[in-house]
Amino acid sequence: MINQKINSYIGNISDCADVQKFIKKYWKKKHILAQNKEFFKWQYIQDKRLNFSIVKKNKTIVGIMGFIPQKKFDCKLSDNQITLTLSVTSKNAPPGTLFRLFSTLQENFPIDFVSSSGNWDSGIINYNKSLGFKIREMDHFFVLPNKKFKLIKIPYKLKFNIKNIGKFRLIKKKDAKKKYKHLFVNKPQKSFKFLINRYLNHPIFNYEIYEIKNNRKILCLLVIRIIKVKNENIIKIVDYQGEKNNIVYCGSLFNYLLQTHNPEFIDFVSNGFPKNLLYKLGLKSKKKYPKLILPDYVNPWILKNIEIKCGTISNKKDIFLIMRGDGDRDSPNRI
């Protein structure tokens, strides 16, 4: 039983150094969150609040749970739609610390929507289920160019047919946000300002945001990250905003990316899209090709498949879309 020497709370700026030391000691010594103060603050400081649920025993941290509200990247969005990030406990943490971390979050935020994702083992899956999360497997779709591959091996004969549907344009920070307002229809709710702050203002990674049109109507926005690995390109789709059925109009953009950047692969990890739409776009499901390795970890490059699960707590009527860019799924690991 947790005694009176145990207390929990939502962090503030004064906790930054202690939380970083805790991450360094009990999680990953060389992780960027343990080593880089500026990036740590960029990702987790919101006004004067540090977005960590913290449990202390005798005034010493024994557990932390990071979270990122949508409001972090746009002050007009909700503070109650949240994505969970890392959860870490020390060897001195009393039983129930992980539950205490989440209950502290619930006590401080009337949560409207919460999600989390990761390469979870059975223990983490059961823990998340016990918190009330509905667990699903993230869908992993991909397209390959017609080329001689240098980083990956292709043990299958694959042909792709992506039709040149839709027109695209690379957008800039100065573009008028009003013309995109109708696109933000899914949970967790985002905005044009959110996309600018989360992606284009990222202090380390470089992202591109494309506007997709058909018959002069703006249908959706697609966020990508082009990654250089051993002089080869990999392209990851990290976010999508718009009605889900409009994903099929991204075909021209995919063909442009394949022709211009000649990547090893383009992949698309998400949960919430009807699979028939991704097939209609011309992508293939990684699940059908188990011998094909399309790494998720690229810095450092690890030639290994991982199965990403996600969990949500939401209203049954919510139209949700979980993307690779949510939370800290697409974040640097090392300086």
C-alpha cells in the first residue's frame, strides 16, 4: 500500500533537471531527452508546466509519465486531448506507481481523448488495457520504387500502380490558415498552427507539408519526413489531416516523391484509415509480406521490423486518426 510519504503531481519548470536525471539513470543514458535540455524543454514545457506526471517517495522521484496535449502546439486547442509518451519507474518505486501516474493525470485533466503507441510487449499491453485503453495494431502500408535497392532486400516480386490523381503543393508557414480550417475533423484535434509548430518549427527534424487539391478544392494535408541513411533516402508519412476518404487523391504526390527522391521506400503507419482506401491509393500492406524488412528505427539504422500497437480512450462516436507523428513516435533518440 502506498504510504503517506508518497505524493504525486503534474510537474513544473523547476522539475526539469530532476526529470532529465531520472531519464538518464533509469531509462536511456544517451537518449536526447537525457542529454539535450533545449529539446527536452521544447517537447515538454507548456507555459510554466512540465508535461510529466510525477510520483515521489520521500521527496525522490520514483516514477514519471510524459504526455503531450494538443494545446502544446496551439493554445486554442484542447488541453484535454492528450498523447502519452514515455513512462519510467525506478527500482525503488512502490507497487502501483504506474497506476498512480495515470490517475494523477486523470485527476488534473478532464480527459476527452487520450492515445498512446509503441512497440509493446504483453506486459505493457495488459497494463494499458487495465487503464481502459482499447488496443489496436497500427497499420503499416508502403510503396517501393523501381530501382536497385541498397539498404533493404526485396524477397518478393512487387508491382505498384499509383494513379496520378490530385494536385499537390508544398505549403509554407505564411500560407493563410483559414483555408485549411475545414480539414481538421479527426481526433486528436489539430490545426494549421499545430502543424506549423509541431513540424515546420521542429528544432531538429525537417518536415514538409503538402496541400492536396482536386477540382480546385483543398481536400487534405500530408506531412512527410525525408530521411537520409547512408546516402539513400527513406520517406515516412507522419501526419494526415482531412476527410479519410480523400487520401486517395494523394497519388500524384506519391509518384512525385518516388521519382524525385528515388527512396528505398515510402511507408505509412497509422490507425483509423479504412484499409480499402490505402489499397485504392495503390499502397500495399506490410503485414502480407512478413519477410520484407522496412525498419522503423533509422537513427541508428536497425534492419528490423517492429510491430507498433496503439491504444485509445475515447467516446465511441469519436472519429479518430492516430498517426506516426502523434506524441513522441517520430522524435529523435540521440543528439
